Amino acid sequence: MKKQILLRSALGFPLGVCISNGILLIFAVCFGEYFPCAPDCAARFGSEVAGAAVHFFLSGLVGAVFAGSSVIWEVESWSLLRATATHFCITTPTFWVVSLLLGWCGLNLWGALSYLGIFLAIYVSIWLSQYFAYRRKIEKINRNLPQ
């Protein structure tokens, strides 16, 4: 399992960078101006270049954590709820700290609550989609069992 975590993390790093830069490009198209990182990030790290470098590595870290922790979904002895809760507890602190450092969300009550609400909504969606996928898979297996 450790080898799978490392392999997935290594693959997740560039994926995290690509997704993050894709989001920046979408914002550029929508708002007509491209920023290599959030203005708060550039200010926090002293320049746009330093902010962009930090943005690159931290968005890669987020991708690595999400990808590496995906092995949780394959622990067959765990319930879907336990796997979801464990994945949530691993990814949420990482994503929140990175979000704060990169200026994606504010360090205030509204920023924290909206962040947590969005993240919870995403996880409920993941849980429901996985639940129904597993349910269909089990129904298919049961149909194929001899009566």
C-alpha cells in the first residue's frame, strides 16, 4: 500500500499543478486578466514570481495529497462512510492551509465557514455517488448469483 501511496502522490503532483493552472486560466477568460497566482499570494511572498513558485509547489502538494490518499477507497474492510470521513480528515487540513497561504480564501469566520460548507458539499456528493455506484455493483453481482 505504501508503494501505491507514493506512486499516486507522484502522479497527483503534476495533476494538482495542471488543475490549479487550469482554474487560473478559466478566471483569466472570465475576467479578462491573467494572474499567475492570487494577488494576496504575491503580496504574502513578496513578488508575483515568488508567489507563482509557491503556488506551483503548493498546488502540486494538494494534488499529491488527494491522489495519495485515494488508496483509502480501496480498503475493502472499511465502510464507505469510514473511508469518506478518513479521506476528508486527511485532505481538508491540507487544502485549507494551502488555500490560506495562496490567498484562495480569507482567514476569517465567513471564509472558514464557506470553505467548510463547499468542502462538505463536495464530500457529500462523493459519498452519494460512491454509494450508488457500489449499490449498482452489488445488485449486478446478486443478479448473477445462481438462485
